[in-house]
Amino acid sequence: MTAYILKLLIMLPLVAGLAYGALWLWRCAQPGMALGQRDRALKIVDALPLGAVGRLAVVEFGEKRLLVAVSRGRIELLSETSAPKAADGE
């Protein structure tokens, strides 16, 4: 019984450490999951699903806002406007 408890006290922290290390490596390998995310030039402002495979999306790129229709095999520009000026609090 003592040998079992001794093995348990050694193996439990080892397995927990390996699990923590694997999760830490997985997080570092995922580009979108990193803590220090970079500033992107393209931003999805809003998206609205239209049925099973289609959606409307408002995308901000540079000084423009684009309304695009996205379906399974195609992306189509529907409208283009200038982006509103950002408030000082943002």
C-alpha cells in the first residue's frame, strides 16, 4: 500500500505538469490564441447569417466599410462607404 501511495505522489504531479505543458505549447502554436495579438488591417464589424450557407458581412478596410455577401463558392461586394470617424474614447 505504501508503494502505491508513493507512486501516486510522484506520478500525479508529473502527469499534471505534462498536461499543462502540452496545453501551453498548443496555445503558443495557435496564431489566433496568442496573448499579444497584432493589429489587423481588416476588421469584421458585423455579420448576419442568411440561411444555411450565406451571410452578409460588414468589413472595415482602411478608410472604407464594405458590405459583402458571402456564400459557399463566392464573395460579392454589394456596397462601399467611408468608415465613420472613431471617437476619442476608443
